[in-house]
Amino acid sequence: TPTVGVLALQGDVREHFAALAAAGARTCAVRRAEELAGVDGLVVPGGESTTISKLAVLFGLMEPLRERVRAGMPVYGSCAGMILLADKILGTAPVTSGGQEQETIGGIDMLVRRNAFGRQNESFEAPLDVKGVEGGPVEGVFIRAPWVESTGERAEVLAVHDGHTVAVRQDALLATSFHPELTGDHRVHAMFVEMVRSARG
Ligand code: GLN
């Protein structure tokens, strides 16, 4: 049984634990580098990406996270987690302390726009066909959600809504604009747990 951690700095951590357990993973909270070292894969939850990013730096996790990503650890980011997996982001408010740009873990060659759906629609749901998920559409729950403006050659688009990319995979990294952990449908988490299993070999 693979152990999948959830980055537990801020955001909807508990919902991901439940979805991962239902998908057959052992779960654990990751707040420190030692905890990160013990997991086979990681979920970066939805929440507020600027907060998660600042706390990751503060807890000394940002560099260890980047190292694990470079070493091929599977990571799934939903919503704020998608933003954190993007190599480049748009719509960033400058971080108030230090005036620095928002840092990301990175790893997926994509440009993500924060709060992209937010202006028209703070929150909405829409059925989505997600490549790699069998058995009919996934109900996409979008909450001040980002979208993917563009992807590099190695990134594969898995789902599109209204002409905008909302799910991407690049090697062992998976990102969705929406929150499958809020729906009781565990197929996206099951796909990710499968990615973790195959990365373990
Ligand atoms: N708007 C949030 C951000 O920019 C993401 C929202 C979410 O995770 N539901 O981090």
C-alpha cells in the first residue's frame, strides 16, 4: 500500500485524506521535511496558494519539495495545489512581507492564471470529461479556480472547460483546477494513487 502525504499547511487537507483512503492509500500529514521524506506521493490541497507558499518557505519545505519533485515523486495539486505545481503563474498579488513574487514548487511546464474563473463566477460546478478517468464525466467543483493559459510540450491536457484547460499531467505530476475531494467521487484520486503505485515500481 503506497503512503500518500497531504501537505497540511493550510487548505482542505481532511477531504483529501478521506478521498485518498477511499482510493486505497495510506495517508499522512506533511508539515516538516522529515515527514516529506517518508511518503511515496503527495497531494497539495486546495486553499490559498499564497498562504501555502509562504508557510512552505517558513517551514523549510520549499526546497525539499522541489528536490522530491525533481527526483520524480508523484504529486497531485488541486486548485491552489495546481498553482503551486506551475512553473509560471499570472494574477499574483505581491507578497506583502518582503514584496517578493509568490513562489511555487513548480514542476509542470505550464502558465497558470490564478482566480481566472473568479470574476465571472466565484464558484460553480460543471461535468468534465477527464482523460484517464473511466465511467463518465467527473463533477468539477470550481472555487475561485485557476485555469491553465498554456502548456509546454511535455504537459498533457486532460480536461477542458469552456475552452480553458483545467486538468494537466506531466510525467508523475497531476494538477486540476477543480476539487474532486469535495464530491465523494474518488476516481481522480484513484488515478493518482495508481500513478504513485507505478512510480514505486
Ligand atoms: N484562489 C485560490 C488561490 O489563488 C485557489 C482557490 C482554491 O484552492 N479553491 O490560491
